Amino acid sequence: AAGTSESSSEEGYSEKDVAAALLQMIAQASAVLVRTVASHAKCLRRVFVVGGFVDANPIARRVFASQLSALNGRAIFARHSAFLGALGSLGHCISWVHGPEVVAAAP
């Protein structure tokens, strides 16, 4: 049926295939940007990823995780950005009380 997500083109691919490929491409491009920024900041070991794009998108999470894993990094996904703010506050408090080396040594 023309105009539906299941319609096929003469070339043998459906709109669903095109949407999946586009999603994969956007996720890969985003992961490359995240990886580049994390590498320059020397924080590739743990990269926190938040937001609606990855929260509701298992393909994007898988792409981010595999891209960072390939570089011995780790993607950590928080369901809500407020959780990331809470982790940052906790890390700052621990650093203030016990010194920055305690937070830097965390796995």
C-alpha cells in the first residue's frame, strides 16, 4: 500500500527500512561527536548519556555503547537528566570532603 510504512519501492526497500537506516546513521553521527568530545576532555572511561533520543531509543543506546566500547570507554545511560545532575552533585560533595583523587579513582 503506497504511503504506509510497509510500502516497498521498485528498488526493494520499504519506508521502514529507510527510517531504520536513517535512525542508525543519526545515532552513529551523534556517537562520533560524543566520542570526540569525550576523548578531548580525557573522560572516555565513563560517558553519561541522557535525553529523549537515547531514552526511548534502544538502537541509539546500542550504537553509543558499541562506539564507546570500541575505544575502551563506557556509555552510562540515565533515564532522566536530573539523575545526572544528582550524580554530579554527589561527586562534587565527595570531592570536596575527601579530595578529588577519591572521585577520580572510582571505577
